[in-house]
Amino acid sequence: MTDFERKVYRIIFNMSRFGKNPSMEQLKRKTGKDEQSIRAAVKNLMRQRTLSWDKKKEKWKV
């Protein structure tokens, strides 16, 4: 896991603990990166099975 992936993971983890899903705008603001970089990091985390999306609850499983 790269530093950027770890940063995205921690943001999603911390926000999901309080029942919130971070929006793309929030992730852009907190990371300072563009949408393409964030999407690539999230896809990689999902490939590694570190993150998953629960379709029924519409929340991240961390």
C-alpha cells in the first residue's frame, strides 16, 4: 500500500466510523489530488480487498 493509498484509506475509515461516506469533493480537498488519482487508489485498495462497498447499506466496509 502506497502512502497515498494509506491516506485515502484512513480518510474513508475515519469518516465511515461516524456513518458518513466521503464525497469525491471531500477526498479532493483532504488529499490535494485530482479525481483520477483518487479513483485509481480506491480501485487498487478494492483489488487488495482492503476496501469493499456494501451495496445494501451503501457504505464502505473497511
